[in-house]
Amino acid sequence: MITLGNLVHFRHLRHLICALVIFLLFCISPKPSLAKKEARLSDIIVTNTRDHLLVYFNVRDCFTEEMNRAILNGIPTRFTFIVKLYEVRSGWFDPKVVDIKLTHNIEYNTLKNEFNLFLPEQNNKKVKTKDFDDAKKLMADVVALKVCRLDRLKRGLHYQLRMKAELAKIELPFYLNYVLFFLSLWDFETDWYSVVFRY
């Protein structure tokens, strides 16, 4: 006879088994891991349209084997990109013009064998793809981010654009919180990168 107590026990057991499987995925590796490369920003381009200042860049060496396994097991993952624009003043503190925090999201639908991505700088674009390499490229590339309107900048002045990327905290169900320790194996945060230009 199935009772409410049995159902609760079964649900708890199912959560425990799920947590154990994820724990094993992070701890068991078929080959020794190589030295981890540091994540870094690359291919930084600052340009403009008629109305806006734009920036393009990507983050390299951010996907480790642990991260790949986590994504393929359906763990939602977020990259956060931080972009700040300062007016450069010699002998004075540099006033901040813009402070942007941008987040790319990826989640793998194991039933449909499909990656779902959200790219806010591209008009809140939602992308679906079955190709993991394409999904990782979309996650790591910031394309035509509108930093600010040009009418906020002053002709003849110098500006500094600073940017960095980091892996956002991962949100797991409450019964998996104790495996967060192992996710630190694939946390990353790049250094700050700067571009100085004259408008």
C-alpha cells in the first residue's frame, strides 16, 4: 500500500540518487586533467554606428571538461560580462560614464538534444541549436554591444573602456547545494581589459 510517507521517502531517495550521479560526474574523469588555461578576453573591437558606441569581444579558454559535462547534464550556466566606460582626465579621478552588466545564459534540453541560449545584447535574442560547439561560441562572444549613445561623449576627449568576464553562480536545486564545492573546479574570472580611445 502506497502512503504519503512512502511517497516522501521515494522523492527524497530520488533526489539523493540524482545528487550522487552529479557528484560522480565531477569526480570521475577518464584521463588525468591537463594544466588549466586561464580564461581571457580576446578580439576586442571598439567601433560605432551613427548613434552608438559599440564593442565586440570574446572570452577564450573558459570551457573546461568539468563545465562541458555540467552543461551536457542540463545544469543552467551563465556568463556575466562587465563593461565600464570612463572619461579620462589627467590629474583627476576618471568619472564613470557607463556601467553595464550583461549575462549570457545556456541550458541543455536533454530530451530534445537542444541548447537554449539567451543573448541580451542582440535584442534579447533567444537561440536554439543542437551543435555544442556553436552553442559555446555564442556563449563566449559579445557581439555589437551598445555601450552608450554617442551624444553622451564629448568631442576631443579620451575615454577608457574596461571589460571582464566571469562565470556566474550556478543555481542548483536545494538538495544539490552541497555539491557546489566541486563546481569551484570550473569557476573563472578574467582580468580587466582596457581600451583607451579618443572620440
